[in-house]
Amino acid sequence: MSKTSPARTSSRSRSLKYILMLGALAALPAVTTDMYLPALPEVASDLATTTTAAQFTLSGTLLGTAVGQLVIGPLSDRFGRRLPLLIGISMHVVTSLLCAIAPNIGLLIGLRIMQGFFNAAASVVAIAVIRDRFTGSDAARLLSRLMLMIGLAPLLAPTLGQAVAGIWAWRAVFYALALIGVILVVIVWRWMPETLPPERRLAKAKKGTPKSGKPGGYRILLRDRRFLAFAVIPGLSMGIIMSYVVGSPFVMQEEYGLSPATFALVFAINGVAMVVSSQVNASLLNRFPSAGILRIAAPVLLLLALILPVIIATGIGGVVGLVAGLWVTLGMLGFIFSNATSLALDGYGHMAGTAAALLGCLQVGLAGLISPLVGVFGGSALSMAGVIIGCALMINLVLATTPAYRRGGRRLGAAPQPDGIGTPDQA
């Protein structure tokens, strides 16, 4: 390639477009969930159902996403990335249109589960594509860039959903989601190359085993303590995020008396913390390894989380003090999420779809199990802080008890595969 300035500019432009495309794909499940949030009360009223039933249309979507990732990930390892992705997003369009005309809550819940199942293809393939092309700090750097778009989804999607539902009612939200899906299908069809060539694809499994004769993909991953350790960490991080998402509306509006508009502003400010820190992390990866950053970020996260109950109990700074404490605490997740994810995927280039699927399932599953604890423990600010502290403590315990972590930061990205299967790909 020419080394002229125009060529370098063109290369940077293509890289930016590539990141934007993968970011849009990775954010689709979050957009599908968050864009629908403002319409929940209207759904319950229009379909003559309970608030609990209406809320289950959200839980059902998360359940579908978790299961969908486990199914679609291995399929992408066998058939390549483009085909499962195109089918998944196309079915997202179909289910979105069906949701828009659902006559009752039971059918809507079922369709939302299917919607989550199919749009899981977007997030799984986005992560797998990164692992197909990059490893180590390069993968972590790109994941950090993706966090910019993923982080914007919960900030912008509810506002967009409120605008759409406010003008055309809640069913229009699903027409908008269908339109987003159509746009993504066109983008993938025209501009996304296949990153998993036929010679690197897994052959059809026989009795749960790939062509190598070794145990099937998920059995390999579940037997790898190193992978599980780094895979659990993003799930615990997502547990912190969802505990904040679940608890903050009640804490900020009922305990601290913020208006809905002011709370929306606070929610956006705290969301920016994760976006900013993920971009700082991407810059730090030019000089430091992923594991080195993770070593420092995890204990700092715990320290900052421990300060939260002190702020709440003493009332230091009032709501401003709490927002500041949450801002720095949530911001540390930008240094943890992408680094742990890239370390988990290192060495699994031959089954990146399966590995990304299990990672995604753990994230959704752990977040779904952890976030309700805020309500179980009372739904107060102290309850929310307690759950955040528990997750931060578990992140540190996982790192401290993992032999691969204790061996040193620079060697983590080159850990051998379990049972001698494969070696880490080179970027």
C-alpha cells in the first residue's frame, strides 16, 4: 500500500467506518431493550395487563438474548460470520413487525423472547469478528472503541423511544426497531466482509465433538479455568451496571427528590463516565498490557465502591456527592470490561463465535441474577451500594484466585489452550 498521506487518511477512514459498523451491531440488543423502556406504562394500559407482565417483556428479551448467543455463536464458527448475522438481523426485523401488531401481552412476551434470540446474532458476531482479526491489546483497544457506541445506546435509546411513542404510541417503537434492523442488514450485506474463511471453520460436530475429536466447544470453555475467570469478570461488571440502572430511578427520585428530567440528566452524566474511561483505556493499551491495567483497575474499583456507603450514610455532598461517587465508580468499569473480554478470547480464534457467545450469556445471566438483589435488600441507596461493593469484591477475588493471573500481566495473553487445542492467533 502506498505510504502517502491520502492513503493513510483513507485507511483511517475505513477503520472508523469498520468500528462504527461493529459498534452499531454490538449495540442492537441494548437499543432493542432500552428504546422500549419509556413505553412500558402505555403497554400495560393498552393491553389491559399488570405492570409485572409488562416488565416481563423486558426480562423475556434478555432471556432470549442469553439463549440466542449460545445457539448462534457456534453456528457462526461453522458457517462463517455473515450468514448467521444476516439471518439473525432479518428475523429481528420480522419479530419487530410482529411485536407492533401483537394483540395481547402473552403473544408480545413470546415475540420479545424471539426478538432477543435473533438479535443476539449482532452482538455475538461483532465480538467474534474482532477476535478473528485481532488479539491481545489490539483486541482490547478495539473493544474499548466499541464501548463508545455501546455506552451511547442506553443514553440515547430511551429518549428516541419516548419521542417515537409520544407521537405515534408504543407500537411505533417496534416499527422503528424494524427500520434499524433493515438499515443494518443493508450495511452488513454491502460493506461487512467475511472474516472467517472456510478453512478456519469448525466442521459439523458428531456426538457433541468437533472434527478434531476433542470435546465440544462449550465443554472446552467450561473446563478452562482461565477463560471462565476472565469471562465472569465482564458479567460481574454488567451486574454493577444493571444494579445501578435498576436502583437509581428509585434512589434518585424517591430518596433524593430529583425530578424525572433531572434524573435523566444524571443518568446520562453517569453513562458518559463509562464512555470516557473506555476511550482512555484504549489509549493506555498503546503502552500497557491488558492484564496490567486490569490488575490496577480492579482494586481501585473496590476502593471507590467502598466509599459509596460512606457518602450515603454521612450525606456528604448530598445528591452531588452520590453522583460524583457513582461517576468515578462506574467509570472504572471502562478499564475492566474490555480488557477482561480480550483476555478471555485470547487463544480461542478457532472458535471465537462460541467463546463470544458464552461471554455474552454470562454477562446477561449474571446481570439478571445480580440486579434484582437491589430490590431484595430494600431498594435503597445503601442496598444499591452494597450490591455494587459485592460485585467489585467478587471481581478482585476472581483475579486473586486465578493461577493464570498470578503468573504475570504480560504472559496472560499467551496462555496455552486447554487440552493443547490451538494456540493464540497473532494480530
